[in-house]
Amino acid sequence: MAMHPTTDKALSFAGDKMGHLGIFDASQKASEIKQEDDEADDDDVDPTITTLKPHTRTITSIKFNPHDTNAVLTASYDSSIRRLDLSKGVSVVVYEPKDADEDFPISGIDMTADNPHTIYFTSLGGQFGIHDMRAPPDNTGGTQILNLSEKKIGGFSLHPRNPHLLATASLDRMLKVWDLRKISGKGEGRLPSLVGEHESRLSVSHAAFNSVGQVATSSYDDTVKIHDFGGSGDWKIGTALSEEQMKPSAIVPHNNQTGRWVTM
């Protein structure tokens, strides 16, 4: 789910397993919603929900373009990232594999406030992608794919103030923090600089940076962990944190296995 960041209307967006995108205006009042039965009780009035189908498989991530409030970016297990123009109601492909038969399920997307052209994404195969949206969408140019994990990356985020810092959460039970200012190696061995990693008892579903440098993770061990990297803005290229420095500053018990399927 995503909320519109600037509009005075409380627009909410949610995706489902069939590739549908639902748009709901939470600011609607019962008196504003057209009723077929004038005598219907306000409590029974259904809100107006617009449903679109930009993808053919599960929508895993919804992101507003911070540089265009009319644009919503969606990622899917159908191996594509699409851009929806809210004013025109038109959805176009932003990224997809060059080979149409390649199965490249995308698990998450992100953008930074200082770059309107680049989108970042992760896959269920453990890859991290950097794509320039001015280039062709079919991975023929302007795209870097880095193999960060042998197992799926369920969620990731970039530091809002220092977007060269990347936090990934993966099925191998690891939270990893990377520095994108230094990418070295050749071919499939190219990697960003690894700042540090922390292992949980079970797989880690998501890792989210906040603006002060803390990372919150959710894990199948039924905890939410907070890792404090408050000094990350001063990290030099090549900084490596010890196991002790990567430990969480707080661990909160939380039921992360409700039995209901939700996106990361």
C-alpha cells in the first residue's frame, strides 16, 4: 500500500495477486458518495474505489515518484516495473528484462529525492538493479544488475538523506548495509562495498531506513529490530562495521505471521 505524499486527498493505493491496483480516496464522506437507495444507512455506504490492471501477476511494491506527484510506480512478479500517469490513466513499462521469456520477479522499488531519472529495484533471485529511465526499458542500456544475495531479497530501502547507503533484507536471514559509492568486481561478481551485516534467527522480510539513519527490520522470528546508524552520514568510502556495531539497539516482539498474505 502507498499513500499520496502531497495531495489534500487521502489517496491510498493497494495491489493484489492478480495484478490489480486499487485506488481509494479515504477523505470521502458518506454524504458525498452517490447512493442508489436514498434511505440507505450511512454506515452501509461503500466508498468509491477505482481498479486498474497494470500487471499480470502480483503487485509487490507501489511507490510515488517524488519528482512527479501524478506518477505512481508499481513493481510486479510479472518481471516489470510500470509508471502510471494518474491524470491520464495510462500505464507504461519503465523496466523489463530484454528476453520476454525471462522470469525476473521484482520484489521492491525505490527512488531518491535528488535524482528524477533513476529507479532502484530488487528481485526474488537476490539481484539489485539500478535503471536509468531515460534509457530503453528492456535492459539494453542504462541498467546495472548486481547479485547481492543467493536467496530472494524481500525488501530494501535507501537512506533518505544519504542515498548511496542501501539496506537489504533477504531470505538468508541477513540484514546487509551497502555503500553504492564504490562498486567493484567484474561480471556477475560486481558488488557495492559491504558496510556490515546482521543475521537473524529466521528470514528477514524488510529493511527500512529513516532520515536519521536508523534501520527497522521485520523478521519471521516475530520481531521488529531497530539498528541505529546515526553517524552514517559521516561514513567514508570503505567503512566496515563490526558485528557488535551491527547489533540492533532495540528488539520489539511482534507477530509477523498473521496468516494473511500481504506484500513486503
